Amino acid sequence: MKSTPAPGAAPEIDVNKFVADNDTGARTPGPLMKRFLLYIALAWSLFQLWIASPLPFSLGVLVFNDTETRAIHLSFAVFLSFMSYPAFKRSPSAHVPVTDWIFAIVGTFCASYLFIFYRELATRPGQPTPMDVYTALVGIVLLLEATRRVLGLPMVIVALVFLGYTFGGPYMPDMIAHRGFSLNRAMSHQWLTTEGVFGVALGVSSSFIFLFVLFGSLLDKAGAGNYFIKSAFALLGHMRGGPAKAAVLSSAATGIISGSSIANVVTTGTFTIPLMKRVGYRPDQAAAVEVSSSVNGQLMPPVMGAAAFLMVEYVGIPYIEVMKHAFLPAIISYIALLYIVHLEALKANMVGLPRRNIGSAGSRWLSMGLTLAGFVVLSGVVYWGIGWIKTVMGDAAVWPVGAGLLAAYVGLLWFGAKQPELELDDPEAPVFELPETGPTVKSGLHYLLAVVVLIWCLMVEQMSPGLSAFWATMFMIFVMLTQKPIIAAFRGHGGLGQAAKLGFADLIDGLSTGARNMIGIGVATAAAGIIVGTVSLTGIGLVMTELVELLSGGNLMLMLVLVAVISLILGMGLPTTANYIVVSTLMAPVVVELGAQSGLIVPLIAVHLFVFYFGLMADVTPPVGLASFAAAAIARCDPIKAGITAFFYSMRTAVLPFLFIFNTQLLLIGLDGPLHLILTVVSATVAMLVFAAATQGHFLVKSRWYESVALLLVTFTLFRPGYWLDMVYPPFNEVPASQISRLVEEAPANAGKRVWIEGTNLDGKDIRKGVLLPLGPKGTFRERFASAGVNVMAQGNDLLITQVRFGSRAEKLGMEQGFRIVSAEIPADRPSKEWLFVPALALLLLVIALQRGRAGRLKTPQGGQASA
């Protein structure tokens, strides 16, 4: 892929090296050191698998508590950071300098200090010795240096600003001033407790994130990544603008198993970007499509760039709930991107790539329909069949279910082995011929079993995310050890021993690569812990709330825009995981507090997804969007121009948070049944497609300005029909606190109740705000309030909050002891807001009629385009 860059294009760079520099380490030492680093990375993966398995508790050996696990986890990350990443570009990469050995050993000692001296530290909490303080100080310095090497300066600068604020509180302006803290107090808080570096974020990294990243790495090394790309090309490559549509689909698929936007860009973009350019996309458009689809992979459940696991801890809801709420926005965002690239292809009159075998359209649709029907039937048989076995056999069902899984695996390998061995052509070749759809899709169906195991453990067996990922990873280890010998046997190639060796080598490579992919996430979550520690130590979170409140003047919409802009700025240059930690720590409480005071009462997950989406927008935004640089290097174009185009394509992603913060049905919250679910999904999808057409200025033909305005009005109405209805009918009626007990007991299981609370907070400020209090299973009034973490007693006409449980949902919503519940809100009796879809669709049909008429007039009588 060598060519002469166009004037103004990005300089020629090795994209594979670019990924290595940013994801797995740029150092390429000699064979002895390379083997040593491989063993260290392998030991990290095996350690993580050990602590995730049931074996430590079953055998009673090598059992580590959460703090010890976090310390060991960070030790591996810091050691590999200094050994794998040179200090500067001019630093030696062929060997490890003595200074890096010293930094690695000292950094590892500091990171493991809580593990080595755990018992001693437990006997003197809050009383650090000079050794404790010096270790913490050196540890933070080396952690920041490791972060600089792996992630660059942005994360380090943010952490240093917060550390500076810790010590410089007395010298700050009055609004953000605090009394300041001593070195002993700050270092002890940041390094020797679980409030700072070794806090929740690093705990999630060690318990959940590592296993999912390892699972994705093994899937990729087994060949699933290549299978997803080939399948996407086979399915979509023949369409108008096919390579761009294949880029979107393959990025969505690889985004599920990849935690890195950059790796996603290069994995799929190496094939898709040259092909997009060939069929007519401008270089910046080709790069932008790849960037937009790759970054959107971070929004795609189940991994979401590892942010999903942090949301579990920060929001306090099960992992399955996070996936459910994030699913629809991610899907409709991808559908809209597919439509955008289709419109670009229409405007440029592009064509798709040639098929190898062209059958009739009817036969292709029939084949697709039969395939889908087969999947549905098979899924039903598996689900109900396994459910019946579990009902009959109980815990013993694991054996027949395991045997069935093994039989399915061998059967799919036999089925795939009957297909020809397919490889993608060179995307730079003069003619690129698409792989055949049937053989391509059939060749790797066994990879889907690993995803089935993961989803089954999560959703049916209700296992924890960590244990689910462990069993899915163990299944992938089995696949990597056996798939090549079994396929060789089925194809009659012989050489089973050699195939087994290749499979074992792939496994070792996958385990090592998974650990190296975790280096950045490990140090990012630890460095982000400095920010979390500063917030908990100084109370800067309350200051951010007051600052945004002052700037917005109490205007709800302006407040959300300010939060979005600040989240975008905070996210620049940060990886997905650190990005979410920063924006959720600083900005989510702002939306919760100020929104509640303005009557914006929404579930906490909506707020966290709001700030997460805007933090992610920084990945495509110039001047620091690394994904844009990687795509521009492949497309041979200006990275700033590619980033601007990608940002324009990503406007659909920027609009979604504002919509689901006001209409939580887009997060599948508050739906009344299957029909309501279908109506929500269909209307949201249509709305996003219409929005894409409006922003592209092209629907059936080039849109006129008033048609674009009409399309935007249709979009808004379909996404938020309640806005217009609220002008005529109030959405809620207020009832006094004396009726709350009856309303709570009558509410459905696991529903939420909108209540208004008043009181004076710890800072002496009078507060009145609304909260959406989650209620647990059916029970008495006090039992359901207790499930949310709050105890109350009657006081006159109000309910006095007597206790708020630490870490409960009530505490996360800002409820405090001594506050009073003064009223509740119940839905008003009014027409369904979905009736507003009727005028919106009528307006859409009018636009369609206008454009169809204009399209007909643009045709000549012979059917060609008019010269005008």
C-alpha cells in the first residue's frame, strides 16, 4: 500500500506501527527480550484467568481480595508500560535501556506496595509512615510517566491539573477555593486507599475489562475479525457505495470484540478505505466513514469500549440493564451511518463491486430468508431445549448442555470445512472481486458460538460479567487449540500435529496480545483514579455544578449544551475508558443536580450515557482525534480534513443524547409492551434516517431548504413527540406526600416513582429537586423505599428522610438524611403522545411527494437525465 501522497495529504506512515505505538507498544527488542516480555504478558493473562475462575475459592489457594488484585493488576500494567514503550521517539526501540529497567522495577514495587504490605497498612489506616508517603509520591510520578508513554500528554495534563488543585486550593478564586491538603494527606488518599488510584475504576479494569479484552483478542487471533470483514464485504459490497457499507457493518462487528478505535480503524480500514476511494468516495470521505463507524463501535454493547462495566459500578444497575439501555441508540446510529454513505453514493452516482456469481434477485432474497428462518428456528430449539433440560436435570444439566455445545462446534467446523478457503483480494489491485456470499458466511459460523456462550451466561444463567467472560474465554481457548487440527482432518490435509502446534502458537499470541492491549486501559484507569480521588477529597464536583449553573443562568437546555461541550473538551486525547471515568465523575452529577432542580427527572443511566456519548465525540474531533489520524494515513489525506468530515457524519451521534435525555423510551425505559417496543424502535429508526437525509441535503433528490427544515421538524417530532403534547396537556399531576405510601405499594415491580424533595444540604444551601426513585420488587411502602436505600418517617404532611444507605441508588441521586419528601408526580390522563406521529408522517409524505415529482421532471422522456 505504497503511493505518493497528494499535496496536503498526511505524511506517509506505517499504519501497523501507528497501532503498535498507541495500543501494544512500539518497542521491538531482540529475541531474548521479546520472549521475556511475552512471558510477562502471558503471566498477566493467566493471573487474570485464575482470579476470575472458581478455582481459588474451591481449592483455597492463592485467594486475593479486591485491593490485592488491583495492586497486582497495576503492577503488570506499569512494568509492561516501561518495557514496551520507549520514552521518546528518538529513544532506542531495539533494546530496553537501563533507565527503563529501573523505572519498571521501581514502578512495579510502588504499584504492588498495597499487596506486599497489606497487613501492615491495615493496622494503621490514616497514619502513613514516611516510607508510605515516599512510595506513594514516587508511584504517582512513575504512573504519570507510564501514562505519558502509553497514552500521550492529554491524560497526564488533566491528572496534573487536578493534583495541582489539591495542593493549591487556598490560592484559587473564591468560587473554587478550598483549604488545601498536605502532601501526607494527599498521597495517602490517592495511593493507600481505594478512593484514588486503586479505586473503583482500576477494580473494574482488573475484574471485568481485562477478561473481555482478552476474549476479543482470542476471537481476533482465531480468525473471527477477518471473518467479520469478509462477510460484510460479501453481503454488502455489491450495493451502491458497497465498500462504505461494508466498512460500517464490519466496524460494528469488530467493535463488539475490540476496545480500541484505532485498532478498529486499521483492522477494517486497510481493506475498506482503498475500495471506497476506488468506487468514487473522496479520500477524506473514505477516512471519515471508517472513523465514524469505528468510533461508534465504542457505543456498541456488550463491551462499549469497556465503559459498560464502569457504568455498572457508577450507576448501580446490572450489566444486562446497561446493555439493554445502550442497544437501541447504538443500532439506529449505525443504521443512519449506512444511510449517509448510501446518500453520498447516490449523489456521486457510484456503483458497487462485481460479484463472482450473479443470481437472480428473487433467489438471493429466498436464500437470505431461508437462512434467517433457519437461525430463528435453531435459536428457539436451543433456548427452549436447554431450558427444558435445566428444568428436568437441575445442576446436572451442565453435562448434556456441554455435550450439545461440543457437538454444535464440531458440526459447524465440518460445515465450514466444506467451503473453499477464501481470502480477500488486494484492495489496491486493479479489479477487486467480492467473495461469494454463501461460502464466506458459512465458513466461520463456529465463531458465533463463543458470543452465544457469553450472552447465554450473562442473560440466561445470570452470571456476573467477569464469570461470563471467563467461561466464554475458556471456550475460545478450546476453539484455538482444536479448530485447526479438526478442520485439517475434515479437509483431509493431514499434518494434524503441525496444525495443533499452529493453534497453540495462536493461543499464546492471543493471550499475550490481550495482555498488551490492556496496558493502556490499566494505566488509564489508574491515572483517572487520581481525578476521582481529587473530586472525593476536595469536593470539586459541587463546584462544577455551581459553575455550570452560573454560566447557564438556570436554563435547562443551555446547561445541557455546556455539559456536552465540557465533556467534549475533557475527552480530547483520552482513551474510551479514561474518557468515561473523567466525564462521569465531573459532569454526570452536574446534569443530575441541575436537571433535577429544573424538573428534568430521568434515570441515572440516561445521564451517564449522555456524557459518555459526548466524551466519545472527542475521538473524531480535530485536532487530537487519533482515529482520524490513523484513517487519514491509510486514505492519504489531510487528517484535519478527515476529522472535520467525520465530525459532520457523526452529528447523528451528537443529536441522540439530547433526545434520549428527554425521551427515555429510546433507552427502552418505560415501555408498556411489545407493540410499544416495536413502535418505539420503528419511529426512532425512521427519525434517524430522516435526520441523515436532512443534514446531507439529499433525500430522493437534492433537497430545497424548506424541505430540509420540514425533515428536521419530522425528526424532532418522531424522536420527542411529548414536546408538542406538553404544550397542551401537562405530563404529570402532583399529589401530596400523604398519598405516596399508597402509590408506592400499588406501583409495578421494579418501577420508578417521581418524587420531589426539599432540604438544606451540608453546605447550607436550600435544595428543591425531583428524583426518580427506583422501587424494588412488590412489597410494603417501607420495604420498597428501603430497596432504594432510604428510610423515611411521617412528619406532618411530609415524609422525613431518616437514613440514606451509603452507596445506594438514593445516595447516587443526591438524597440526604434530613431532607423531606414533599410530593410525588403521577402521569396525567391525556392522549398518547404517539398520536403526534400522524402529522409528522403526513409532513414526511408531503416532502416525498414533492421530491418524487421533481425527480420525474428531471428525467428526459427517454428516461435519461436532463441536460439542465
